[in-house]
Amino acid sequence: MIVLYGSASVAAAPVSIVRARTPSAGAGDYARFVRRTTCDLANHFSFNGLPNGPWFVITVGKSTEGAGEPVAVTRRVETHGGLVNMSLP
């Protein structure tokens, strides 16, 4: 995450910058670590049944006016009891 975003806790960067920093895929199968969800109408989302431990929540945001490049936003979270609830600002 430090290579991609410059931080291991919370960061935002233009998608093109993150993609340019992304190394080519290694031999590992990272798909098993990926979880997907969507926001509700109040911009809340949750992940259920996650193993306890550290995770990175990553999302891509776009301007409501449609101008400018999309921004990738990441935040490190710690799950306990398999649940993390978050809201987008």
C-alpha cells in the first residue's frame, strides 16, 4: 500500500498514478482476499464474515460534475468479530 498510495493507513491518489505504480501480477492468488459490496442510499456499506485482522478498504470516487480524474481512496481497518461498518464522507 505504501508503494501504491504512499501510506499504510489512509490515502487518496488519482487512479492513473495508482495504476502506474502497480507492479505486474506475481504468482500469488490475491482474488481470495478481495471482497466487494455497494453503498446504500445513505452512503453506508458493510462487510460481513471477514476473518479477524487487518484489511484495506479501497474505493474509486468520481466528481459529481463528471470533471476530473477518478480518485482511488484507501483506508486500513481492523476487523474483530468478522464485522466492519463504514460510511463514506
